[in-house]
Amino acid sequence: MCHDTSNSPRSKRLQLISDHCRTRSSKYRKPCSRSAETVSTRREAEPVRADVKGTQHLSGPGRAGPTGGPAAGRAAARAGAMAKLLSCVLGPRLYKIYRERDSERAPSSVPGTPTSVTNPHSSSWDTYYQPRALEKHADSILALASVFWSISYYSSPFAFFYLYRKGYLSLSKVVPFSHYAGTLLLLLAGVACIGRWTNPQYRQFITILEATHRNHSAENKRQLANYNFDFRSWPVDFHWEEPSSRKESRGGPSRQGVALLRPEPLHRGTADTFLNQVKKLPCQITSYLVAHTLGRRMLYPGSVYLLQKALMPVLLQGQARLVEECHGRRAKLLACDGNEIDTMFVDRRGTAEPQGQKLVICCEGNAGFYEVGCVSTPLEAGYSVLGWNHPGFAGSTGVPFPQNEANAMDVVVQFAIHRLGFQPQDIILYAWSIGGFTATWAAMSYPDISAVILDASFDDLVPLALKVMPDSWRGLVTRTVRQHLNLNNAEQLCRYQGPVLLIRRTRDEIITTIPEEIMSNRGNDLLLKLLQHRYPRVMAEEGLRVVKQWLEASSQLEEASIYSRWEVEEDWCLSVLRSYQAEHGPEFPWSVGEDMSADGRRQLALFLAQKHLNNFEATHCTPLPAQNFQMPWHL
């Protein structure tokens, strides 16, 4: 007997359960008609959903597995945040953000770089970086502490003596003070770090800086060039050991440095026995201490930290002008002694002016920086310009001793030739004041350089050093300069065969040994030594005497009077020099004037002096106008 079970209670319960399961399945099943694009959009829009118990479920097939998931994502986010926070702690100080023209803006290639931060729409080309209040005040206090530390460094002998007399140098007082000071500095650094981390401008800058250190691509460097920050964190752009920069050189420098001309011993022919070395040891120690303490800072005051700190706003403005108005490109060069050299290159090769094809390498004075130095003169004249700072000046590291100066100049010339693409025949060396040392060294070491222009420079440092020191120190000063600060400009210049122009300041108060005495200007001695080396027969007694008379003239009228008194015939002088060059070649020294009358030697000496020296009615620090920047004379 068959029983109908369709209406039984058990069947009804099974039917209800089946219908309920189908309803729940259809509720959570994705409709087949929905496109893959719609499903992907929903997954991207709602990747994570949290339930009441705090667990997370991923939508779609991207559901977390046993090895990944939300915990790993949170850990990665925390690690990224900590890495960014550490970068803000160790990151450099940001001074300025340069803005680009709208036509020059390009999309960022650095991941995570929002366009609104990289290329903000602003009517101004540039703006100072605006730190948050925490960072601003903390940086101000840290900068003030740095200034006090510098002052205490220079006054440390007196400070130690005073503290010792007062009994403050005991461990019971020094240790707690150092703990308090260290804790305060750490707190200030932490406050500054929090201010940076909460500033989107700084976080964007540190992202670009880290990307540039990882990948030195042209696009990353272009974006980094929009920021002015502590140059110690700038990546190195050119290394002295780069193969391309040394394959054509004459062996190149070693890690000990490039070759310098060494002074001759004071007492030639004497045996340097052990006893003599012991006798000279106290003098050598004294000379070393004087050179590395007082002497170097007197000779290069621009290397003193306090002066650089006072000039910081001016240097930032000057650098902004070079970058924004002149489209300058900053670069860091690594010299063979490990010093990092701060450079600025302005390229004029794309202009219609023919002088833009020539590169002028500028060598600044003892308190000059390329930001506000002599680079403005060739820039106004339309030349391509490469400026650089002495070791220890602004962004350059090291100390400005002659060996370090020559090492820096070597890597600058190598950078100009092998990275910027200028031939030595298209390079002009322009130096002001003490920069004549590096310019004459480069002319001696790179004989194919096109020309040398020395403005307000001198022949030798010893007479100028003796001028400012007591007479009783004459022996110590001479020994110290010769052993540690030997700026022998004339000796180096005489080894150069190319065209030379000297610019003498008629009211120069720095390189004269007697105030307001034009004949005591050491530029005169530089000219005489150069002419005596190149034309020894012409610069005999008669020629030397008449050139000194011409140098004594204090005005253009007196110069013209002396020139006309001896009836100098320029055409005849040119013909004599060209004939000699055609017969004997261009290499100096020349024996021209050997069989010439005294009157002929006078004319030739005056002619050569006028061609090698131009007068400028100004003091030592007056900027040279662009119209006075002329190329040297050559046959």
C-alpha cells in the first residue's frame, strides 16, 4: 500500500529548508549578466569589509589566504609609515622650492607624486619652503645652537680656561649638563621631524630625493633640481674616477692629489741631516699650527661658518636667480681627495649669440661664492658659464688649502670637458683675486685651454702676507706660506703658452703693499714676470724701465702720453712679432729683440705691455662690467 508523503509534516519541513537555501544562494550569487568591468570596479571600490567581530572579508576571488591578508597589509602600511618617518628624521633641511613655467611642466615619473604638489599652479616662479610651526621653531633653535657651537669652537681656549678657574669642568657638573643638552637636542630634532612628516611638501621632496638616489635618471634629476636643500644630501653627479674622464688624460691624479709646483729649499746645497731635521722640527710644528688655525681662515674668510651663516639669505637669492632666470643646472662633483664640489652651469649654446659656444670657468675670490660672485660678468656678456665654490665654501666640503684647491679645479675642468661636452679650445679661465691660483694651475695643467683672464690678481702671496703681519714674524710668515699656503700664481702662469689678459684695479686696496700707491699693486709684478719670461730680450734694461714708467701712470691720459712719447708704431711691432712666429714657432720664451736697437725694444715692450694689461678705475671688490670683459690679445 502506497502512502502519499508530499503533504506529510516531514516533507513540508524539508521543502522549507530547501527553499530557504535557494533563497540565500540567489541572494549572494553574482548575476551572470553583470560585466567583468562592473565586477572589477566594485572590487576596487570596496576591497575590504569588516564584520561585527572585527574580522575582514575580501570581495570576490581576491579573498585573503592563509599566507597573506589584512594583517600583512597593515604591517606593510606601518612599515612604510615608519620608513617615511625615519626619512623625515634623517632628511636634509629644505630651503626653497623652485617653480617651473606652465609650458615646461611635465608629469611626474616618481611613484606616488601628486601633480598638485609637484607642479602647483602659481603665478610665481618660486617660493620659499613654508615649514609647519613645529618644524620652523625647532629648526630656528637648532640653527641658533649651531651658531653658539661655532662661537664656542673658536673661543674654546678662553672658555676652557674660564670654566676651569670657576670649577665648572668637574665630572659632577659636566655629565648632567651634557645629558640635559643632548636630551633637549633630541627633543628638538623629534619635533622638527613631526613637522616635516605632517607637511606634504616635505614628504613629496623626500620621495623625489630617495627616488633620485636609487635611480639617477634624467627625469628624477630634473625634478630634484626644483628644490634647494642642504647640499650634503645631493647625489654625486660626476666622479673624478669616471673612465670617460680619464682615458685621454696624462695618467690623471692619484688619491694623494694632483701635481703642484713645489717651492725650492731656502738653503740650497746644505745637507739635510738628522740633526738639521731635529733643529727644524719646532719651526715646522709652529708653521703647521699657524697655517691650520689662523692662517687658513685669514686667507679664506669665506670658509668660516659664521660668515656663511650670515650670508645664507643672500646666497639663496643668488642661487634662485641663476636657476630661474638663467636656467642654471646645479651639480655635485667628487674630487680625488674626497671633497664634494658645488657647481652651477649655465648653458648658452642654444642661443643665437656666438660667444655662447665658449665656456667661461669662473674662479672666485677668498670670500666669493658663485651665487653672488664674478659669474655675473661673463653671463651678462652672453657666454656659457661654469661656476664653482672653493672647498669649505657653501655646499663644497673640505678646507681651502692649495692642494685641495687644485684637486677641485681638476675635477671641474674634467667635468666641463667630459660631461658638458666642451673642448679645451672652447674653454676660457676667468679668475678674480685669489682665484688666480686655481686658474693658473688649470692653465699650466691643461695647455690647450683657450685663454686666461685674471682680474685683480697677484704674483705671489708672500709679499701680501708680510704686509699684514708684524715685521718680527717675517721668518715665520715666509716659512708658513711656502710650506702650506704657497699661492705661486706667476710661476704657474709662466708655464702656460696661450693668450693672457690681466685686469688691474687702479684703486685696489687689497693687493697693494703700500696704500694708494699704484706701483705697489702686485698685478704689476705679475705682468712683469710674465713678459720677462715670454720676451726676455725685449724686457731687458730699456724695455723693463719704460714698462715700469707706463705702469706708474695713474690715468689713461698719462698712459697715452708715455705711449706717444716713444712713438710706438703698432704695425711695425705686429710685423716683427709675426715674422718671428712664422720662423721660430709660437712656443715661449722668444728671443725676439736680440739684435734690435734700444728704441725698438722700448716700442716693442710698451706694445706688449698694453696688449697684456687693461686698467679698470675701481677698487678691489667692485664688480667688473660686462663691457670690460674682453678676450685676450693674440697674434
